[in-house]
Amino acid sequence: MYVSRGAGTRAAAAVLGAALLLAGCSSGDGGDGEEQQDDNTGIAQQPKETDPFWVNPDGNAARQVKEYEKAGKKTEAQQLRKVAEQPTAEWINPENPEEQARGYTEAAAKADREALLVVYNIPHRDCGQFSSGGAADGDAYRSFLDSVAEGIGDRPARVILEPDAVLHMVDNCTPKEFHEERYDLLRDAIEKLTSLKSTRVYLDAGNAGWGKPDEIFEPLKRAGIDQADGFAVNVSNFYPTGESIAYGKELSSKVGGKPFVIDTSRNGNGPYDGGDPDKRWCNPPGRALGENPTTETADPLVDAYVWVKRPGESDGECKGGPKAGEWWPDYALDLAEASGT
């Protein structure tokens, strides 16, 4: 499975980071359990005691809600609020990473919430598929990480680290000549980010469809899972939460009892079983939003349900979708409508 998040494809990300730095993008005093509503978009923060993650009131879904409302499409706007009013991860692009990280974490801190960030820039990323690219080499990656860490500073953040980076070494999608460097880079990234005062790091560890914890737990250890706060499962994927919990618990038992987070952004109807088996992960039809982000989960080993993949952003140029990471309002609306009330 390929994550298909087009890092660097949206030049607006750096601009948004700078705007957030200046504006903070929220109002209210951020007290526990208090909804803070942004005066411009009407998007509120979720109650902190159950969902401490920051809702970006100027995200793609929020802007789409405004467009629908302006056009008199009240039903569509109401449906898409299911996405706009939930916290989703901010994927740090390689252009101006320090400004982005600072902008998002300062906006989150102003709202008395925690930023959820994704670092996805490992060299030789995504095996040449829709989200291929990444840093040019190890030195460029370390420089990128330095900038991200500088931008986060002492503000609260949870970082999902390098989706698929370990898995693609296990399945040999990433050529073996790059493995040693990748292990080194992942260990360095974990050490750097966990050294920050209020940052927690979750190394990506595949999904329930992989189903082979015995093959991935040693590579996770080589990548530094012992120093991480935990691991992430089901990133950008569709496996049901129950299956993800079972997979995560089995894996946790092999890596020192580490807790984990689950990406529930699009798993409401489970995985798609039609079409090309190698592309079932790419913009599959008939999917639905999953459980809302929360730290109140079904198991003490599960730190949180989180929306890592941003619902409505394309997996890649397949099934009529735009480039990986680009906003696709029709798909976002389908996800919301399929999730029911």
C-alpha cells in the first residue's frame, strides 16, 4: 500500500504556515471542554478533554464549506462539516518546513490544543509511485528535520513519522542499498523529535492488511522504536478499527508494549475489494469516514484515533482523481455522505 501524499505539491502550504503564525486562526480562551469558534469560518475546536488535537479552521474542507454555503448548497455544506470540524494532520512539506511547523504549532497552542503533524520526506520515498520523491539525500533529510524541530520548539505536537518507510524495507519495495541509511535517518529523526519538550513521536508500522507483525517488529527496533513514544497503524488505509487494534496489540507485544495510534479517517466501510488488487488503496469508491479523532479509545494501548490522511485529498491520479495530496471535494463529500449521521 502506498501512502500517496504529494509532499511539495501544494505551494500554498508554506503560505498557510506563515499565515497561521501571524493570525493564530482561532478565538476564545481555549479552556477545557469549551468550543472555540473561528469568527471567519464558523469552525469550532472539539472539547479538549476527549479530543485534544487542533482543528484547522482554514483547511480545505472548511474553505469548501464556505464555498458551498455561498452557493446556497446547504445540504453539501452540512455534510462536509463532518470533515471540516474534525482535526486532521498537517503534512509538513519540504519547502519552508520550519515556517510550517511553527505556524501550525503556534496556532494550535493559541487554541490550547495539540498539533498533529506528519513528517514524510525520507529519501527514495514511495518506491517511485504517486508520492515518489523525498529528500535528495541523507544530509538534506537531516537538514529538513532540523528545520521541523526548530519550528515545533517547546509547543505541544504529536508527529507521525514517515509513513511506509519501514514497511517498504520489509517488503523490499525500497532497494536494499538504501536500507542502512534509512534506518540511520529514522533513528536520528526519532532522537531529534523526542528530545523536544512537548513532542510525541509515533513511527509508522503498517496496517492490518499487512498482517505480518513477525516480519516488521525487528525492523521497527532497528529504526529506533524503543526511543519513540509509540507507533502508528492504518495510515491512509481503510482497515476497520477492530482489525487495526488487533494488529497493533500483537505488534505492541513484540516491541516492548509500546502504545499506538490508529488512522480512522476513511475506514468507516472497511477496505475496497474491487478493481485492480494493486490499486485498491487508491481513491476507492464507497468508503466512509471512520471514528472521529479522540483519546477515548477502546483499548488502553491505543493512545488515540487520529485522522492522519486528510479526507478528501486524493491518493493519486487514479479513478478520476487529481495528483496525490490535492483537494478533491467530490470525494470528500462522498466520504461524508457515506458515513451517515
